Amino acid sequence: MRKINRNIFAQDQVDQKIQAAPNWRSRARGRYFAVAMLTGLIGLFSVATASAQMSDTSASTPRFYINLGAAGILFHTDSRVLVGGGEIPGGRASVNNNATLTFDLGYFVTPNISLDVMGGFPPHAAIYGSGSLRALGPIVSANYAPAIFSVLYHFNDMGAFHPYIGPGLNYTFFMNTQDSGALSNVHLAAHAGVALTAGFDYDVSPDWAVNFAVTQLWLSTTAKAALGTAPVLLKLTANPTVIRAGLTYRW
């Protein structure tokens, strides 16, 4: 009898490990992906720094720049809504588009490669119920603040026209979260993801340029809340496109 009990206990442990394995693998893949992206950016930074040390550029060449502008943020959403552990059939959520003010700070490590950080005034967004949840109206609203760190390659052989493109890492966190009438105790999780920026500067003087750029973010988040006594989990993929225009000053 003791041998049989031991066998049953051992089998239960095996079953638990098998059930936990997919979640463990999923978390591990996420960590490996983040580490790979960070390693790639560090590698690009190392190459750029080495090139900067080897390049023989004039001391008068601008090395820093700042960009100030206005941006429209267009969301491309997909979502799942679970209440009490069960998915709501046809239940979806959408995010309203926003406008805000943005800035870039950058440093040219070579005449063609710059390190860039982009931020802006945190816009206010509302998440609405859609599909079978349309009657709920706004589910939650919050201010969000994305910070984007990019490595950009600038093409400088086209006269006054300087297009650029480059990958980046994005970290978005949320603040001033407000519950709706239907839900309570809402919490939005911060998220890290990847970004891709393409744009151009058009020189209007040696120091000033007109700027236009498009940045695509791959962004998802989860929202935890309560509907009465039932727990609510919202899994939201937002993937916003940031379209901005402004002025660039180099020194």
C-alpha cells in the first residue's frame, strides 16, 4: 500500500511539472527575446562607438540634436476579456486615438549613426468596451508615458534631405489610472517592447531642420480589475503608430 501511495504521489508531481512546463517555456522565451534585443542594441552601440573613435571628423560637426514636435497616436488593438476565469464571447476592448507633444534627444556617435531617446507629454487614453461589451462604455482610463531608446542610421548624401531609420526598445508605464462605473480596483501593467522608427530631416539652415517621422511600437498590457466580486482580466495588444512632425536643432 505504501508503495502504491508513493507511485501516486510521484505521478502527481510529474503531472504538475508537465502542466507548469508551457508557462515556464513561455516566460523563458520572453526573457530570451528581451535579452537578445538588448544584446543587439548593445552590439550596435559598441560598433558605433568604435567607428566614432576611428572616424576623423571635424570638431565643428554637430554631435547633439533635439527635436520638438506634435504627434498623433493611432492604436491598432486586439484584446481578450476574461471574467471569473472565463472568456466573454465576443467581448473586446478598444483604445481611443490621441495627440500629444513629443521630444527627441540624440547624439551622433558617427556622422551617420545616432543614439536617440524619445519621450513626450503623457497623453490620456480611455479603453472602451466593444463587441458584446459595447454597453459598458469606458472600462478604464489612464495617462501613459512611453520612453523609446533607438539606434538610428542617417543618410547624409542627399543634400538638405536626411532620411533615417533604426530599431529601438520601448518601455511604457501608466499613471493616474481611473476606474469606470462598471469596474473597480483597476491596475494596468507596465510593458517593454520593440520599436521601429523611420523619418527625415530637411535642412533650412546649418543648425535647424524640419522633421517628420513615424514610429511603430509593438505594445501589449494586461489590466486587472473587479466586476462586483468577480475578478476581471483584460489582455490588450495596442501596437500604436506614432506620426510626428516638428523642428530639429543641432549643435
